[in-house]
Amino acid sequence: MAEVSAAALYRQPQCKAMPGLDSQRRQIENGETGRERPLRVGESWFLVEQHWYKQWELYVQGRDQDSRTFPGYINNAELFEDQINWHLKKGLLEGEDYVLLPAAAWHHLVNWYGLEHGQPPIEHKVVELHSIWKVEVYPVELLLVKHSDMDTPHTAQFSHTDSVDLVLCTAPEQFLVSPQEETRLWIKNAEGFFKRLCNTHITVLDAALKSGQLVIMETRNRDGTWTSAQPQAMNSASEEDQEFHGQPGICGLTNLGNTCFMNSALQCLSNVPQLTEYFLKNCYLEELNFCNPLGMKGEIAEAYADLVKQAWSGRHRSIMPNVFKTKVGHFASQFLGYQQHDSQELLSFLLDGLHEDLNRIKKKEYVELCDAAGRPDQEVAQEAWQNHKRRNDSVIVDTFHGLFKSTLVCPDCGNVSVTFDPFCYLSVPLPVSHKRVLEVFFVSMDPRRKPEQHRLVIPKKGKISDLCVALAKHTGVSPERMMVADVFSHRFYKIYQLEESLSSILDRDDIFIYEVSGRAAVGENSREDVVLPIYLRERTPAQDYNSSYYGLMLFGHPLLVSVPRDRLSWDALYHILLYRLSRYVTRPSSDDEDDGDEKADTEDKDNIPKPGHMAGGSSQDFGMEQAGPSSGVAGGHRAPVDSSPGPSHWPQRARRKHLFTLQTVNSNGTSDRSTFNEDTHGVSFSSQPYIAIDWEPEMKKRYYDEVEAEGYVKHDCVGYVLKKAPVRLQECIELFTTVETLEKENPWYCPTCKKHQLATKKLDLWTLPETLIIHLKRFSYTKFSREKLDTLVEFPIRDLDFSEFVIKPQKESAPELYKYDLIAVSNHYGGLRDGHYTTFACNKDSGQWHYFDDNSVSPVTENQLESKAAYVLFYQRQDVARRLQPQPTLPEPPASPACSSAPSPESMDVN
């Protein structure tokens, strides 16, 4: 680069010190100081006008110091465009317009002959461009402008090998911007679009910057925002908002649509003191890693830094994290859109993304993981941590990473494998009750009794038979006289076998348990019975141009009825069902029966049973076969018998008006002719029959009492509440470190047995991080069930002691290395399908706790922090808190309306 500001002095030739002409020629042309010496990157070379240099060569070759060929002062005037700015002419060529001399040779000539008055020396550096060393005669001239004043450019020259960071440092100097203010650069490309110069560690050449290119310097606003990133709508913010000054860090986050999970994670992380200071002091700028293939090109780190600076500027009541949300969705497609997600999952992604974006290791080396192989734990742990740091070194590792000891034992050969693995957070299980509460409805065979609602305590991993045993204790009915069914939309969704697992029943299922007849006794007089599923249907005129067409619609609750096979006929089945429905179906009066005589006479004359329909007065055999094991109906109850009075015990008239008709249907309640065959001996069924009771609208309205049919009573047990005792956080950590057996889906390969084994595994804590994140595993997922555990976990706010859990030999003189204080809590209110996330966090400057509910922030007291909603806990090691700064001792504010705004789980609104 030309040193225009250097001393462009008129140098008198030092004739007395001038060596002989042969000596001059040797010093300038040859040797270590001559122009024939090789180039070295970074050194300075000088341009000398070709005509003057040829004149000098002629002079020294004549070997006459008094010759008229004396060149005089070094004159480079022909190389400059003007003699004011001293800019080099364009298109100068070495060997035609100038020669290049190393610094030593140049200084010799200046000392011997002097430099023309006012001319600057033309100094340029040797650079390496595309693996070639050359003197950079023409540096890059950039036009620097401010974002707020793009009409006043300043020209600055940079070498192709200068870093973009030098441009970033030069621009504020040009515009007299304080070094404390944060700036960033944009360029305007040939298409007229603006592009961020994100990576300032690359060279001007690698950034493809060219002479004459416009480079814009943008300065971060005092409120932490960038002017270029603000939507137009925000530019018209009210004067009150623009002049707002509050406590730094006490800033809400707008819910963009089911983004409370993201807001909660961000608020927790924002209140980790050392991480926030790292961003506020711009330490991240020097460590942004734009080349990490596992990272996000620095974009996640920059987006998070913008949020932190805005939240801690003290100039916002709340901010919109829309840019951050867009970046997260771009790099993690599972967070695209506006579905509800898990705050811990977002936190895990964010910590990993920040780590890779800020990883100080630019090129990760291959590290082979080694087993302990009998070596001391201290040696293996140190080796594992050093290997981890060889590939992973960032502020996230410094702040959140600890070390596990993992011990696997083969159940066959007893081989023990010990490894040490890093962790970023602890996911601790909650003590899970082996019982569950299930609400069911019991339907007695006695038609006079209404269905009873029961709340049963049953084993989580039990069988359907356990459900029947639990109900038997309340009803006195033997479990063998019960059948369990899932009722959905007026039909049987499933009828369970006794040996099926209870895990297939979800809490939201409508479970009905029916009393059926007991198993047939062994003896000559034993009877074979069948259990029939019964549906209720009503004929309704279809919405069709043909008014004569009628549809059938299911209604009411289905029944399971035991029917004696040996006395089964359509007429007998009609009376059995009429008896079972007698609580809410009124029998016709004598006048009504007379109205039906003529119809009955007509039916008697035909005396031909219609397939699938109840034929009046018919006594032909029903022809049903016992359901097989595959039917799913009576497989668990062999030959049940209905003990209700049969048709032979009822006083019957010769002719009686029928209230409804009977139809064989499939399990969906629709007519299915393929389930029966008609022959001269009656009706026989090829599979388990379902029977539908079909009502005419007028008959149903007249004789069917819908209110009574839907009635039920609550058993005393419904009022019982299964109390869940609170657990201590230490109990959860103990569970985390207990021995467990690997699951079949995740076996371990034993190198001794040469096969996969279900080994026992034990995790122990070896070293703990500065900030410890504890994730309470409240959400339980199995093949058949999903549930949220609302157990109250009692966690200490101060002095959480890990000394009993850390197995690494401890320093007795430093107990604070194992004690932690709470700094933030991510809460989840609601259930699995819907819920809402909030945050409790302690401000690092004031020491005051606040409740963050999206864009709402309010102060709270410490006694409000513990609740069943606590989901992710953030603890800071006590020695770190003392190292950063002593927390001021402030009296707890009295409970106020603002403090009471942190709701209980019972009153929390959900998204």
C-alpha cells in the first residue's frame, strides 16, 4: 500500500557516503539486498520509475562518477496520475513503467541520490495470491459509507490479503465511531442487492471485494436492534416505547403462535449470567465459526446474540423473536410452522447450535474412543475430557458440559466396560407409581339398576382380568361374570380378552364392563350360552329426493346380553331384550296391544320367518353357533347364561304388538347379509353375530325414555382421589444413578462374547459444569400410552449439594464446587395435547426473581417457584456466582397483585 502520509521529504544525496559505482551496482542488483533476491510474504518492496532506473544503470556501467549520465534525484512523477493525491496511474507494467526494489535497495538509492521534493515513496507489500508470491501494486480501493448516510463515501485502500476484520476496524475510524459501539458491514453487489459480510476472518480476496465496491457500515442501536432488521411497522413505535428505560433483562417475548415453548427456553438461557455476559461484551464476535460443517454458519449465534442484546438493553418491555424463529426453522425443520413443541427439545437444539457456531476448533481431528481396560478412573476420565476438548471447545462447553462415568456389565461373561462421556444436561426420571386410576361404567344384568360409574386403582402393567378383580371389590360380582368393552360412537370399538394388557386402554377411552352369566357348570344339566352384542338403531328418513328411502342411525349405549342357546328363537330373543330394556322401555298398554292384533294376525298367516328380522310369533330355532376364539366377543367367557326370567316364565298373550324389530348386523352396526344363511331349518350364522334393535321413530318416541336410558349413578369410589406424595429432587438424581438393564431395542455388543447382550448399565457423575441443567422427565411414552406426570418435585433454591453424587475424589477445602443455587425454571402447564410454557428467572444484576409469561413479566417471591409445573431447572455453581460478582442482598418484596400473577397449574390458561 502506498504510504501517502509517510515523509515525502526532499532527501539530499549523501555524496560523502556514496560507495563506488561497482559497489552500488552489486548492492542494488545482486546479493541479499538486491532486486534479484526472492520475494518474501509480508515484506515491503518499492516502485522506481523505469526511465530513472535505466539512467542509473547507464551511469554505474560507465564507471565515471563525474559523468553527465548522473541520474539525479529519484523521480517517479510519471507513475502518478496527479501530484495532489499521488494516486498511481492505472495499467502500469513492471519492466515497462517501473522496476521493483526491496526495502534495503530502495533506502540505499534514497541515501545516495535523494527523492524528488514532495514525492511519497511508493511502497507495496509482497502477498500470496493463489499460491503465488507477488508484489501487490494495486490494492483494493473500497468506498466506505455509513448506513445512515450513504451519499458521502470515504475511499480506503486494503490489500487483497487483509482480513475483512481490518475493514471493520477501519470504517469506525473513518467515521469517528467509538470502538465500544458494535458495527457490522454490508456490501452492494453488481445486481444492486445488499449482502452481509458475516465472516470477518476471511481475506478481502476471499470475500471477493473489488476496487470501487460500496461497503456500508451499520451501527447497532442503543436498544440492541439493527436498523436494517427492523420491520417497517416497528419504525413507527410510539414515543413512549422509544423512551422506555427499564431493568436490563426484564423483557418479555411475544408469542408468535404456539411459540411459548421457545420463549421459555430463551428466557432461561438469557438468565445464565456468564453466557449473557459473553454476548453482551461481544466476546462471541472473535469466536464465530463460519466454516464448521456441523454448525449453522454462525447464524444461530448471531440471532441469539441479537435477542440477548435487545432483552438486556433495558429499552424494551417485550420483543418479537421472529428473526430467531425463522433461523431455527431453517436449520431444524421440526420447528417449522407454529405447532406446539417441547421447551427442552428446543433448548437441546439451541445449546448444540450455539456450541458448533462458536466452536474454537476450526478443524476437528479424528479421536478414537478408548475403553478403560483396567486403567485408573482418574487417568481414563482425564483422557476422555482432553479428547472431548480436542474437538469441542466453546463457551457452551465451558459453561454447561460435565462428565459421566458409564459402567456396562455383561450378564453372561461378566465383562466390565467403563467409559467417560460428556453431557450437557441431566434428564432425570421421576419416581413413577405402578398404579393408575381408570374410570369405568358397570352395567348389571339386573335391568332395574342404572349403570354405575367407578374409579378403580389398577396396576399399570396389569391385565384386563386385574381390572375385573378391582371392580369385583366394589360390586360383589365375580370377575368371571364380567366382560370389558371399549364403547365409541354407540358401538363396540373393541371387546377385550381377559389376558390382554391394560396398557392398551387409554385414559380417554369409554370403558364399559358388563355383567354376564357365569361359566356353565360341568354336569348333565349344563347349558351352552352365547353372549350377543346388541346395538340400538332408529329409522330416519334419508336426506334424499326419494322420500321412501329410510336410513338407520345408531343411538344409545350398546349391550352385551347372555342368551341360552337351547331356547333361542327370534321371539324368545325379543322378550329377553324387552326385559333387559324394561327400565327405560315402556310395555304397551292393553289398548296398544289391541291396535296391533290385526297386524299380528297377518304375520301369523304368513308364518314365514324373514331372514334377519324378528317374525311375530315365530318359534323357529335361531340357529346361532358358539363364537370361536377369533370372534373377540365370548372367547374369554365360555357359555355364559342370562339368569333373567326367560320367555317361558312370562305371562304372554297369543298376540302382542312388537315395539321394535331385530336385524343381524356387522360389528359396525350396518346390515351385513354375509353373516347368516337361510335354509329350511332356520337361520344359522357363520361368524359371531351382532344384533341390532331397530326402532321406528314414532315407536321410539312413544315407548323409549331417552333421559332414563342415559342415566347412571356414581359409586362412592368416584369421590376418591389418589394422592401423589411429593418427591425430592435428590430422589430423582438417585434414580438416575441406579443400575438398570438395557432394553431389547438397545442391546450392547460384548467384545468378549462377540454378540449383543442386555447388559446392566450404571451412570455416575464424575465432574459437574458451572451451570447445571436438570430436565425432569415428566412426559412418559410407551407403545400404547402417553402421559404427563404431574408429581410435585421439591427442589432447593439454594445449596443443592451434589457431593454425595459425584464419585470423583473431592477437594475437602472447596465445598462450593459441589453446591448449586437455582437461577431459572422452565414450567409446563397442561397436558400432552395442549399446554403452556412459562419461566421463573433470577435477574443477574438485581437478584430479584421474575415470572416470564410470553410478553408479560412480573416480580415473584421465592415461595412461588415450586410447583407441579416445574419442567427444566437451571442451577449455577456457587463458586461461579462469587467469581462473577457478589449478588446484592435485597429483602424479598411483599406479595402484591403483580406477584400473584404467577398462576397455579389449576388456573393456567393453555394455548
